[in-house]
Amino acid sequence: MVDSASDRQEALGQSEIFLDFQDRLSRVAPVDRPVLLLGERGTGKELAARRLHFLSKRWEGPFVTLNCATLSPTLIESELFGHERGAYTGAEGRRIGRFEAASGGTLFLDEIGTIPIQAQEKILRVVEYYFFERVGSSDQIEVDVRIICATNADLPALASQGKFKQDLLDRLTFEVLFLPPLRRRGEDIMLLARHFGSRMLFELGIDEVLRFSSEALRSLENYPWGGNVRELKNVIERAVYRAGSGRIKKIDFDPFVSPFDVLPVREETIASAEQTRSVNISAGFKELVGSYEQQLLKEALEEGRYNQKKSAALLGLTYDQFRGLLRKYRDQLDTN
């Protein structure tokens, strides 16, 4: 498996925290020891593992990956160590495992915290003695592999609960690198957004310069980015595709917000407000408008589960407009 130019290009950033991470990664890359990558989903753990490999002395060797979370406990050992013909029902021939395939290079184990204890014991043996047996065989196979692991789980906590071998954790943590979340990389958000957006314009064959409205810029900078760089990539590519041009006026963060969910809220709110108006018409215009706005805010907050960005979208307001109304009626709404 080889890395691609597009993967390398996405390791972009100019923020201090990102550059510090890249510096630490570059320093440990030539040291032929295991590295553990810790980070939230979407922070680029596999991309970091590839960079570790290609900056190491093993760069000409294979880079083999395995997402451990995608395999059942009964298959993980066969995937890691291979099997002989007849080792189990359905094993019709010999199969080479990931350790054997990665010999001379790097093996990247993603979601390492999901590996069963029995398989952990065999991995520990490989790390310590550099050999293993295929499933269904007693013949020892020697390998020369550098292991890089990644997870977003709390491995020390799992070890204290007996769900992860402490000895293996000790062997895999020559260095631990923490990937910074995108919300801590404020300077990088628009750099990455322009990169992803320009590339999407090229893919769609749109010969235009990418431009963001002031509203779109504010929303991108204020969004918490729970899915990190992967989420940003999806959001920007979707925005360019929906705009059909290089002019991005609005950002839709949640593809699961249905326009049909907005209408009933507004209809019910309007009906309720009309009923209130018919009863309290003597209250005066400003009071009625204020009451209606408060009711809209309450309905939107409830529908958006008190996520202010989603609530603003439900009302067709910008985040700043919505926050302004909340400040205006903070005493009545008690949203703090």
C-alpha cells in the first residue's frame, strides 16, 4: 500500500499547535520504535501514521494498515497473523497475515483498543521476540515490523479495567503523539476550507475562484468541529457542490436537518402566536412582536436540542442574529 499525493496535501496547517505536532512527529519518525497516536475521530491519525512511515528508514518498505474495529474477535487473529489451510471452517488455503505482509516496513493498527485480550497476547509476543505462528500452525515466522497504533480510547483506563494488557501498552508507547483537534487549530480552518473547496471546484469542472461570504466565514470559524478535519472536508465539499459555483454564501453543517422538520415548528408557532394575539391584542404592537419572537426562540431551541447553531438554522437566521435575540430576551428566556 502506498500513500497518495492527495493524502499528503491534506496534512496542511500553519497554527502553532499543528506545527508543534508535526515537529514532534518528524523527530520520532526515524527512531525505529512503536508510536501511539491519540486523537479524536477525523483528526487524521492514519495520515499521521503514513507520514511517520515515509519519514522513517523503512520508507521503501510496505505500509500495511488494519482497522481493528471492523473485525470480529474470531477473525482478528487470522487477519493479523494469517492462517493455514484447514485452520478453521472456511479456511480453504494458506493466507498471509498483516504482520507478515508488513515485514520490512510498518504496520498501522487503527482502533487498537478494540483488539481482544487473546490477540493482544500474541501481538505482545511479536513486539518482544519478533516472531509468531499462523493460526493452525506451530511453525515460527520471524518478522521485522515497526508498529504504529492509533485510538481515541483511554488505553490506561482500559488497562486498569483489565481490558487491555498493561505490558502491551508499555511496549507500544515509546512515544505518544496527541493529534490536535480542529477547534484548537483556529488559524488552519480557513486554510483547509479553501484547499478542500478549490479541489472540489476542480473535480466538478467549475473554473471559478473560491469565495466565502462573511456569513459563511463567521459560521465556519465559530463551529465546534466535532468531526474535525474529516467533517470540515465533507462540509466544504457539500457546500461547493450545492452552490454549483465558487461563491459560497451559506454553510449547511448538518446534512440530516430536514426542511420538512422546520415547517411544522413555524406553523405551530404562528398558530400559537395568532391565538395569543387574538386574546392579548390590547397589549400593543411591540409587546406582541416581542412575545412572538420569544416563542419562536423557545420552539427553535427545543427543536434544535439547545444547539444554538442548529436553532438559528431552523429560523433561517445567522448565528450572530440568533445570539442577538437571545441576549435581547435573556431575562425572559433564562437560557444561560
